[in-house]
Amino acid sequence: MRYLCLVYFEEKMWDTISQKESDIITKESLAYDEELMKQGHLIAAEALDSVHTATTIRVRNGKVSTTDGPFAETKEVLGGFVLINARDLDESIRIASKIPLARRGSIEVRPVLEWLQA
């Protein structure tokens, strides 16, 4: 099964840690992605740009509107994702718990809906 691991953290955290600590987190994250790839779990992983670059789109009654920034006011923001293959939820939780940013934020794990398969 495929699981999406959504990586959330307080964006202000990056302003409070040293460059050295930021570099360590980045290095650990890339190394873990490499480990997951070698194990056959990794499908894709990407970091997202700052929430301040986000645009929220809504369509109501056929009219498109856009708003700068995220939809919800919250301390933690979506900072990236890791799409993995895992046997079941237990394995996906084990994998997600080792994502380095889990120590600073949270990881939301969701199964990907398997629509019609060819």
C-alpha cells in the first residue's frame, strides 16, 4: 500500500536554530530518504517552500478566487511530504517515526486511496 507522510513543523523554528543544526536536519533527512529508497519504500519526497509563498484557491458557484497564504491559521504548517510503500499501517508508522523532522514537529500518515487499478 502507498502511504503519504505529511511533515508538519512550526516554520518559525527555522529562525531559532543555528545554521549548523539546520544543516544537520537537512543531511539526516536526505540520508533517510536514501535509506528508504534502498529498502524499496520511497516513492517520492519533497520539501515545500515557505507557507508565505502559498496561494489558496477556491471555486464557488463557478467563480475562482485566490488568497495569499494558507487556508487555516495554525502554528504548524505543511513543510513537505514523503510518499512511501508499506505493508500496512504499522509499517508506515515505523517508517514515518524515523523521519528526522518528527523530532521537531509531527508527521501525519494517511493511506493513499487506491482507485481503479489497471
